[in-house]
Amino acid sequence: MEQLGKLTEHYTTVLQKVKARRAAWQQTAKPFLVKYLGEVTARFPLNWKAGANEMMQGLEAVYLLFDHEPSGIVEQSPFSVVQKMKIGGFLSFSQTRNGQIVVWISFPFIDGMTEEKPKNETLETVEPEELDGPAVDRFIGKFLEEMIQWEEDSRGEIGFIRHRD
């Protein structure tokens, strides 16, 4: 019985921590991220924007997103010319089921050119109170480094869809 008492106390503590994380996200982290990322996009004019996905309360996200743009790849046939679009990458600060924040990147892709899903990479899982200016700058820096590498690297991307006429 003593072991059960310790486990129930521990479980109660964990539940309280989840509740505290969710409150910290709503009251501090989310408003800070929305404001801070908005300031970054205003100060550094790229083809990007900041936003929030609030469709699922308790699983919300704040993000930096590169807008879709022409990729420079054009598919031509005797009947049409189709500009392939580059679906921009994004950096997301996503709330998890336990209130922690997963910081992750989704890489760009050329729409209609691969059958695979876009590549995603988790950078770190943090507590809401760990999100301050220097931490967010570090994540944005990593995101930009990855986007630069994606644009610059000569990649042997496999899985391109071959169109048969």
C-alpha cells in the first residue's frame, strides 16, 4: 500500500504540472511567441509570416511560415503549362498533450514532384517558461540555416513522379 500511495502522489504531481504548463502557454508563452515572431517578420522582410493554429485547444501552435511561391519548374505539354509551386517550410512551436512545447521544422517541397510527405525535424522539446528571446532566436537561426541548406544543396532527391504522355 505504501508504494501505491507514492505512485498516486506522483501522479497527482504530474497532473498539476500539466495544468501549470497549459496555463503558462496560454498566459505567457503563446502571447510572447505571437508578438515576438510578428516582430521578427516585420524587422527581417522575407517571404514569411507569423501565425497561430488554434483549431485544437490544448494542442495549439505558433509558427513562422514561408509563403508558397513559384519553384521555377514548369511542366509543359501540348495543352497546358503548369508552374510547380514551392510549398514553403515552417518553424512551429507546438503544444503537446502534456503542455510541453515541441519546436520543429517542416521542410519545403515542390508540389506535385514527389510522392513523399515533406520532411519534418524536431529541434527540441521545452517547457513553456523556457521560451524567451534568446531561445527563440536560436530556434529561428537553426530554421534559417536549414532553409538555406535546403535551397543551396545539390540533392539527389528521389521519388520524383514521372509524367507519362
